[in-house]
Amino acid sequence: MSGFDLERLVPAHVASFQAYVPAPPDDVLLRRFGVTHLHRLHNNENPLGPPPAAREVLARWDPAQAAIYPQGDGWHLRRAIAAQFGLEAEQVILGNGANEVIGFVIKAFCEAGCNIVTADRTFAVYEWLASFSGIEPRLAPLRADGFDEAALLRAIDAQTRVIFLCNPNNPTGSWWDHARLERFLEAVDGRAIVVADEAYAEYAEAPGFPDSFALMARHPNLVVFRTFSKLWGLAGLRIGWMAAAPAVAATVRKISISYSVNLLALEAARASVWDTAHLAATRDHVRQGRAGLAALAARLGLPLLDGIGNFAMLRLPMPDTVAHRRLMARGVMARAMTSFRYPGWLRVSFGSAPAMAAFAEALEAVLAEV
Amino acid sequence: MTADDAAPRLSLPPGPRFAAVGAEFVRGAGAAGGIEARLADRLALIAEEVLAASPPGAGPVSLALHDRRHAVRLELGFPTADLDLAGLDQARMRDPEDDAVGLYLAARLADQLTTEPVGRSGLLLGFNLARGYAPRSLDPPPPGLGPLAGAPVDPDDATLALLVDWAEAEGLGGAGFRIAPRVLDQRAAGELFARVALDARRRPIGGLLWQPFGRRMMALSGPALLLPPGPACEALAIALLDAALGALARGSIQGLVVLDAAPDMPRDAFEVVGHLPDAAGTPQPVLFRALEEDPGGIAWVPPLLRDWVTRSVRRLGLGRDLGEPPPPGRATGAVMAAETDRAAGRVTLRPLLAAGDAAAVAAGNVALFRGQGFGQFRAVLDLGQPGHAAFAEGLVQAGLAPAALIPDAAGDLLLLAALE
């Protein structure tokens, strides 16, 4: 074959995009960094794992079912979620993790020449998915580490199709309350889809946190994202969901991928909805983790950035990427924040007590080397 | 490969029969595009020599002429990388009857020679010639600049030129902040990037520049800071660096390298990955700032440098599998590219093609440039490419020593250096 010209076939926005390279598996990391254990404080996972009912689903799962396709659109799970939040089942769409749902929304509403608007220092996937789909990501700077409605509104033009709000924001934990989100929706006035990505909403205990499903009834351009990866402890099964007004959901459903969520994920998630004991236990764990990290920050004299979520950020007197390597060499994984445009900051998930103790010890040793 | 779709292009069969056609294309395209005749003539000679030396089986050779304002560049593309390019190595002994003497001449005619893969199996040779800039008189910056107002910006040309002029007049910022027209031309060509801090009257009060350093790094220059020393000036340096990091995050660049740090560079924001001797022989720190987490990787390390690399890997806390590189597939035909800076008396060598004679070729290159009076020698080996290790022995025998290890999980860069 001599006529295959790959470069001619690749769109410019794909050719110019740099592929995301995930970290190697833990066994490779253990060997390369010369450690026998790695504490996972980098991905905001729930150290309590999934709720008991989901564990039971997983434990009694018959491997023979692996040969059978899952039900194509999560019939039962969508009904369980809808019942929990007072929605119709047709308003709920599932995805292989919330990342897939982000892709659904961009694919449903954006075409060449359009743009999306989000913040410069937030979850990267909105920006990435838009970029490699040939859609311009417009990034409004955060103000005081939170989404700035004035900057977002300035960034909107006639070509803007989707505005992504990360609420609470990863990595800062900052959040908009119900009234602020509603004011923003009124200011947008239906000119674009507004996504409230609430991946960490279940950690919110403040009474003012938005009831986005209620707002959706008055603002049909509002789309809400949720995930089972964080508080519900099902990150390894990859399942997230979105809810929208019926007409918006029907549009997204046209391009959503049926059968993309696997059997185990569907059943474990359905069993998790809505385990209030697990919710309370996880929130209690997070409160303890937050208090412990705040005490560590105070003892070490490190600025702390904290809000809603199972994580917080520490400002280090050294490059965060160097701290990341040196913590790895001491068996602790935390997230360097330069790639989130927070150079010098480290994001730490609230892990198990032994993991947090190992982190504290390792961080003190790393800082002592500065 | 440059992305200049408007560049004049031609495709010709390889070999001497069409070499003169290639030369005339370069002259004609140069004249039509406003490239000075002396530069177009040099590139025409390069095209002629490379085409004449191309073997009949090389397939059609593409020519493209790019005017990058601060430099002109001739690119010759081959559909196959399986070429004998040994003649491009300037250190090889020349016999006037040697078929490869044309490649030797082409390499000597260029200020800089680069190679890069194209597609699945092709090879692109790039020959660069630099433009000169006339000296200019410069006004000093006005008194009373500052304080910083807002975040540093990607400046317009006038603001950047003003900053460079003021920095040059004050001797600030290092070699990068010199000759504003050249800086603007480099930026227009996509080879230089900047962030500039402004005061409330929109006057530039400081800046940072960066340029590509290999495929996955950027080299930082500066900062040039026009505020008086003190906390405000230190905060300005941090703001500029944070702006640079923010601009580069989530892209293809893995790290920032500082080979020649200006005094005001905030050292705490970097790690020291080695030392390079300056012109006076004094070791100067090589600074590095990673933009991404380093998940570990493989480094192909030649046996005689294994101890040094192992110590560096441990000191830097890198997760690396150190592999012993296999011998190169080719028996002979190794090539190194040389980038010369005659004003500084410095030559930087980089492997282009590995072969069994790599060590001798490396030593020969050092001897050649030593004979031409160069006093500073640097070599850059990519430890992610097993073939590069083959050059190490010759470089060490010629007096170069490992000086810095620049981390990159996809291929650490090992800098070797010697000062005569």
C-alpha cells in the first residue's frame, strides 16, 4: 500500500491536539519509584468504597452474565434516579462516566465555528473535549478562586452553545449557591445551554447549595451532571449521568451511545441510590479529613484552599511537580496542580486515616529537603 | 515540519539530473518572495547539493522555501528515512571525489540543520539561514514605572518591542531581550512567545520570553524587570512565571528549561537539574520546571554514564527504568547535527542518525570544531531514544562530561558539556 497519506486524513484540530497519557498501572509505578505501596490521594476517590448494597451486587454477580449485553439505556437506574429527584425517567441519560456525558452535550449542541465557555482553572475535560472536537473553548479567568459570572457573560457570543460550570469547582472547592446560579441563568437568558457539573454535589451540606433540578423546571437550558465515581465509590465501574428538561434530553439522546454503561455499573449504581447512611458516613469521613489537613497546613505554615468536595489544595514553597515526584518516591500519590493552572499547589483527596498519616509524614520530609 | 501552507513547493526526482532545476526553483521562489539574493543563493546551492547526492531509489524529493522573517529555511522532504546521510556530518574526512561531499557542503552552508520524521516513514531535512539586524540607538525606560496592574498579558508588537528596547538599554533580561526587531520576527514566525506585565498606564514593566527547546520543552529567557529591586519586583517575577505556566499548561509542552538564568529568575520555582559552564568556565545552574506530573519512564543509558545518570535520577526523585541500549542497527553512517554560535564560540551537537560508528563520529565532530576555534561544546542526547546512547562514548572521550539531566518521562534529555 503506497497511497495511504495519514496526515491528509486527520483534521487539523485532531492533529494539533496532544493526547492525554494516563499514569501507568500501580505495579509499574511501584517498580519505577521503588516503593512497596502507593496511597491514592490524587483522584478524589472515596476510601469507604461503594455502599453495602452495591458491594452485595458485586459480590453475588454471576460471571456468566459477562456474555450478555447490558440493557441499552439503563431503564431501571434512570427510573430510580428520576424518582429520587422528582424527574421523569426520560430526563435522565447515563454515560460511561460523566466524561462521556460531557461529550454527549458537546456533540449534541456544537458544530464547526461554535464555542463553549468555561473557566480557565477548572476540570480539564470540558476544554479538552471541545478542543479535539474542533470547537473553540473560551476560558474565563476565575475570580477569588471561583467561577466569575461577569467574566463568563463577557465570553459569551452568538456562537456560544454551551457554558460549563463546575459547581463545586474542582480543584478549588468554590461553589455558587442557589440564588447565584439562578441569577446567572437569568442573565444568560436561554442563549446557550448551561451545564452545572455537580460531580461533588453530594458532599455539599450547606443549605444554600443549588437545587438544580428545581431550577431546571424554570430554566430549560440548564443541564445537570452527576456521577457515581465520587461519593458513591464506583469510580472503577465508570458511570455518570445527566438530567435535563425533556426537549433538551431528547436532543442529547439522539447522539448518546446506547449500551456504553456495563451491567455491573448499572446494577451497583441502582443499588446505591440513595443510601443515606453511606452519604452520612462519607460526609463524616470528609469532615475528619478536612480538619486533619487544615491542622497539617497550619502546623507547616502552608496556605490551604478548601471548599466543598473530598479534596483541598495546599500551596507549597516548591514546584508542585517536584513535590509530586518526591511524594511518589515515599509512596503517596497527590495531584500536582500546574496542569490546572495553579502552579505551586498540590491537591489532596481526603483518603483513609493511614493514607493521610502517610501523606503528612511524606510531605514533612519533602519540605525538609527544600 | 512547518505549517506554512503558503510556502512555495516543488517535487523533483532525486539525483543530479534535476539538481539544477531545484536550485533555480529556490532562487526564483526566493526572488518572488522578497528573500535577499545572497540568502537565496546559499539555499539554492544547498538544494543542488542535496538533490545531487540523493540516491535514485530515494523517491521524489519535495522542496519548500519558508521565509520566517528572522531566518529563511529550505526544507527537503524524502518519502523514506532509509538514506545514507553520512555526508551531512561535517566531521567526516572529505575526498573531493567522494559522492557525499555535496552533503558536507550543504551542511557547512547552513547556520542550522535539523531533521525530523515525516508521516510513517519519511524524513525532512531543514536548512536554516539567519538574517542580520542593523544596530539601533535605544532610549532608556522612563522613570516612575509601575506598579503592576492586572495579570501579565500576551503583548501586542509595540508593547513587546518597547519592553525589549528598554531592557536592552538597561542591560536587563539576558541575551533573549536584545534586538527588538529580531524578537518580533521570531514571534511572528511562531518561534518565540512572551508574557509582559503592565502598569496602570499600560506601560511594560517586565517580561518573560520562551522558545522551543526540542520537541517537548520550552527554554525560558529573562525575566527582564524594570521595577527597582524589592518585594514588588520579586512579586512581578512570580506573576510573570505563573502567567507563562498558565499559558503553557494543558498543551504539548512538558517543561521549562533555563540554561542561562537572568539574576531575577525566581529560583525557588525551579529545580536545579545540573550545571553548565558559562563562557568564563564558572558552573551555572540549569533550572527546570515540569508542567506535568512525571509518571516515570524508561531511560536508555550508555554504560559509561550509568553511574552519573543513576545518581541524578535518585537526586531528582525520578521514577525510571534504566535500560542498556541495544547497538544501532546500521554498521556505519552515523550523523550529528551541529548548531554553531560563533559569537559565543559555542557549538551544540545533536544526534541525527545512529550507527555503529557513532562514537567515532561524535569524537570527530568535537575535534573538527575544536580545530575551528570553538571553545564551548555542548551535546544533547535524548535518553528516550536508544540510538542516542551510541554517541556518548565518543563525546566523553573528546572531553565532554555529563552536566545536566532534564526530566521528561517520554525521553530525558542528557546535556554534556566541555569548556576549553
